[in-house]
Amino acid sequence: MKFKHVYLLLAITGLAYTWYFNIQFYLTIEDTSISNFIELTKTTLPAQSIVADLTVVVITFMVWMIYESFRLKIKFWWIIIPLTFVVAIAFSLPLFLYMRANRLEKLKLEKL
């Protein structure tokens, strides 16, 4: 198994792990609007800390991902942006790392 497959496995785990809780939200809360979802993230100081932490992580990831995508000419890199916000950074970051590993592998083969 190639190391890039670890990224793919982590992407699948990130999708399943985060969406398990999202589905629980939709099954147990009466007001399932996105505004209520966001409002509930502000209910405790630890939740606010995690949101602040993830905000910086997402911004940093986006800056680096866009730079790397142009530098390595990664196809379809832009799909990662909506996936980050629609699914989760826990899914999109390892998925991008998988895409990047594929591109680096291809570039290495082209040099041979």
C-alpha cells in the first residue's frame, strides 16, 4: 500500500466521523437551520475555542492549497474549497493531500 492511500483513508474517516455528528444533529434538533447549527457552536467557551482554532486552520490550508495547486498544476483543486465548507476540513485536507501525492507521483514518473 502506498503512503498516499493513508491520506485517502483519512479523508474517508474524516467524512464518516464528522457526518456522524451532523446526522445526529439533524435527527435530534428541531431547528436544523444552518444559522442554528452555527449558533450552537457558540454555546460554550470550549466550542468557541475549537471554532477559532479551526478557522485559522482552514484559512492557512486554503492559502497553502491554492499556492500548491498552481505550483504543481493540480487539476480540479478548486473542488476542495466547497467541500471544506459543505463536508468538513477533516475530509478536504486529506483529500487534497491525496490529490497532491498523485500529482507528485505523476511528475516523478514524467522525469524518468
